[in-house]
Amino acid sequence: MKRTVPGNARCRIERDELEQAQTWERQKTTKARVRFVVMLIVVLVVLVLIIVMVRKAFTSYGDSQYQGDLVYSRDPPGVSPAAAGSINDLVLGRKAHPSVLLSATILSLASKKAISLSRFPQTGQRRHGQRQMDDAIAIAVNPVCRTNRSSLNLSLTEESALKLLECVAAGPGVGSTRFTLEQMNRFLSDSESGPTLTTNFPNAFNYELNGLNVRETRTGLNGLIVCSLMAAIGIGMFSFMPGNLVTRLLVVLVLILVTASIFATVYGRSEVLTEQGQHWAGQVVGLRWFLTDFGDFSDRDIGSLIL
């Protein structure tokens, strides 16, 4: 067949193949540069996110601790036992349980002579064919609560707990100024006013604690943790892209993000002490350290404690 295009066909084919090879190399180089820039941006963003998140975790933990100079304190804190217990739990990173705070408040009422605590023998479970007598704690509301209540100088939570005990003493099924904790729990569970009475103390506690202005909430750390986990999920989805180096780098980023998020969740605090909270925390922590380092009750029983 006769050629219709002038020139050397071999040179023309080689030139076209060379141009195609150069175009393909340029496209490959451009894609590699774009991928490198994107990966560099992702790495920098992840590093900045990790640094900010870890820094906020350390900052929030430090702000939740007492930072003053007071080490030991022998005097009771100038706040109610419920508030002191909540401050102590905040410093220790624990969640304050309402029943524990109520127990501390009842003991405080006993120390102020508003109520009396005594042992009350009652029939226990049958053992070896005979009924055993078990000692229970009996609570009695003292007359001073009716005659001279203002002299007790009760806090809001103490007043709420005292009203609870007074309602139990006057409630049906009890009908006595002296009752046990078992009777109290039975009355609160069976009475129609039980749910209202049980919620009054937590409400009074929250109102009292908010009035003291001892704590504030930090939400920024939680937002960073959520963003980090979402970023880890997003990066993990792109870890299936081809390329061994890219895949390994993405997997490492995911592991670092998840580890930093777990550390920030465990170490960071969502509630910290305010400036006023630092003042009260010094009294609470100082008393706790004094009792821990110098308190010794090994040679005495519970009856030796003055309530």
C-alpha cells in the first residue's frame, strides 16, 4: 500500500509516543504533588488538633485542682457538708452521689444537735433456728428544731434534709419521733409524697452549690474530642486508598488521634474550680490531707466520735 503522508513514519510514531509519555509523567507528578500537599495539610491539622486537645486536657485538670499554698487545715470548711463533699469529689475527679451527700448532711445535723442518732435493736434474720437481734441506727428529731430552729444556723441543704426527716417522722406508718433508716426508706418508697421529698434535697444542693459559685463547665475539650474522633473516622475511610506509604501514614494518624482522644477523655475535666472555688477547695483539701496524714482511729471505735 502506498504511503499518503510524507515523512518518516518511525520518527513520527516515536515523537507521538514520547509526547504521550511526557504528558503521562506530568499528570502523575501533578497527582503526586497534590497528594503530598493534601497529606501534609492533614498531618499538620491532626498535629495541631492533638496539641490543642492535650494542652486543654492538662489545663482543665490543673484548673480542677487546688493551687493555693494551704497544705493542712484542722478547722471544718466554711460550707455545708454536701457542698464540701461535692468540692472534694470534683478535685478527685469523682461524681458526687446524692445518697452520700445526704448521709453527710444527716451527720452534720447530728453534730448540731438538731437530731439524735442512737442504736435501735431490731429483730434480724433467723439463724440456727433462732431470731438474732441486729442493731439499727435510729433517728430522732430533737425539740430544738421546733422551739429554736434559728439557733441551729442550718444551711440550705441541712434545712432540706431536716424537713425530710420531719416529714418521715410525721408520716403514716411511722408516727413516732424515732425511726430507723429502714422505716425512712419504706416511707419514701410507699408514700405519694416520697418522690417529691427525695428530689427536694438534690434541688437544694444544686441551688446552694450554684450560689457558692465554686465550679464552672468547660465544653471546649469535649468538642475537640468529638472532632478528633470524627477526623479519625474520616481518615480511616481514606486509608483504603492504594499506596503502601499513604495507607501506613493514615493508619498511624488514626491511632495517634484515637490515643490522644482517650487520654484527653480520661485525664481532662469538664468541670473546674472557679476563683471562689479555689478558696473553698483549700479548706476542704487541707482538712482531707490533715485527716489522712495525722488521723488515727485504730485504737477507738465509732462510739468515740463526737457528733
